[in-house]
Amino acid sequence: MRVSKIALVALVATIAGCASGGQTANTGAASDGSTTPGQGASRIDSPWPVKTRSHIDLWLHGFAMIQDDTTRIPYFRRGYRDGMVVQKNRANVTTLLDRNRDTLRARFAINRELVNAQFLVFQFSSWDEMLQFINLFIEAEGDPRRGNTPQTQQAIAYLASAFPTAGDRNWVKLFSQSLQDENNKWYRAYWTQQQRDRASVIAAVDSVWERGLRPKIARFLNNTQQARGDVFLSLPLNGEGRSVNGGKTANIITVTFPERPADAVKALYVIAHEAVGPVAGQVVADNTTPSEKRGGVFERLSSASLVRGGLMLLIKSAPEYADGYARYYLRSANLPTSSNPQAALAAAFPLPETIRDAISRQLDVVAGGI
């Protein structure tokens, strides 16, 4: 899943200029509890290091707990919300997120674009920083002219594009307050324990990414303005990642966080799914009519093009991953696998021949570039 309806990149410099983050170097833990592998010079110097960030997981966790998830490739891990409820019940914890769930959930029926607010988190370096800007936005009632610096005015204007009405501002106020309570009472401790339990998984993903897939798709990444960026492992996610294109050096791909080192390759499948977005998205945009874009056809084809495009990318650049990728996305869609998983995936996610062939041709062009 790539950011499409909210312009995010414009705020990168604004956030950097307004507040400093609490993150240390890429070789260890940050002051907010975030982690990176940091094992050896190759990791430190990697153009696409593997990391985790607590505020990213907290924000996405909040959406997972309140949002209906009916897409074919779910936004979040199947059963995630129920699993979290069970864990909180065992701990005898109830938070504002639980109490306000119905109120928060109801807003999605009023503003369908609210789902895109998931991407806001990627422009902030910590939860405290994000909360600071949300509070400034609310105090200004969404009016950029009420900011006391040019940077703050830009940030308020940016947040206003995601939460344009008074009802939306009330929603994000309640949501952020609920998440703060969730974090204080339960989620921070849960997240920290998960990082300890999955430390070997982070190292395993880093290893198979750096030594396996990344070198094989490096040309593709470079030629699609994705030469450098960050890979974030996220606890709530499964096959549908979250990606932001920020030019050659400021890209973000957020993917599933496998439970075991043996499953590390699953994160690579989602990286391929997300990395193909610039090619697949442009092809679908070029081959759909305005009425199709308004009527839901564009959304359906965009989703299928990412699933099929990721498979095409692997077939052309790293074919040893292709069958595993196909099986993974069939399971993500809750579909049976078969002896021919690539054919089964093509049948499950059909594309018009014009779009399928255009993606394939464009991948050849990109792979053939310098």
C-alpha cells in the first residue's frame, strides 16, 4: 500500500526544522526504544537498513484496533485486533482506546479518506514529536495562520490536508489522546518485550535482505528513485505494507515483522510488493479512465497490480523467491495454495492484458537501465 491521496513528502523538511528527534545512531537503540540491527559496517552503511520504530507501530496499532479490515489483502495481520484484546484482557488492562473505539470507528463512514492518515506517522521521528504537532494543529483549529513560525504554519497546513473539518480535528484529538493512554498503560511495555523476543528475527531479516534480495533488485531500486531508504518491521502488518516515496534518499518501506527467524523471508516478499509500486501505480494510472478512477476500478486494479507486479519483479530479478512470494500472498488473501502457486496467484488477482503487459515491459526497461 503506497501513499496516494495525501501529499506527504513536503513535510519532511518541515518536521526536521521544527523539532529534533530522540533517535541515536543506526547502530543501536534509540531513546524512544527503537532498534536497528547495527551488526557490522555493512549494516551501518547499507542504503536500505532494517529498523523498528515504536511510534510507527503504536499509530498503526491504533488503526488496526478501530478500523474494519475487509480488503482482500488485509491492511493488518488477520486476527490482530482479537489477539491484542485477548492479551490486554489477560493483563486486566482497559484504556481510552478501548472505551472510545466505537466513536472513533464511526468516523470512517463519514470520511472514507481518513484511512490515509495512517501515513502521517512516517514524517515524525518519535511519538512525542508527533503528539506535539497534533496538539499545535488542534490549538490552531487547523488554521495555518495561527502558527507562530513558518515551519509550524506549514505543519498545520499539512495536517489540515489530512483532517480538513472540525469533525476530523475532533477525531484526531480523541485518537491521539486514546493512543497516549494505550501507550502509557500497556502498549509501550508490550512493544518493548516484543523487540526483545524478536531480536533474532530482526537480525535474520537484515541478513537475508542484505545478502539475498537487495543486491538482486538494487538496479531496479536505483532506477525507480528508490536507491536509499529505510525498511521498518512493523508488528501489526502482514502482506499489505506501507510505503512513502521521498526521492532517491528518503524512501520508506514498512513491512510485516515475522515471528520467527525461519520466517524472515516473509518480510522480503512484502518489500518486493511495495517496491514495485512506482512502476505498477503509474501503469494503472495511465491505463484507467476518469470514470474508472472514480468508480472503484482503479483501487481494485492498483491492489492487484502490486501483488502481480511484485511477482513479476522477482521472476525477472530473483526467481528463487517467486514461488514463496506467490504462496505468501495467496495465504494473505486467505486462499489455498497449489502445486503451481504463480498460476494460482495470477488467477486470484487478474489484470487486464494491457496492464499486465505494460508492467512487464516497464520492468524490463527499468532493469535494463544504468
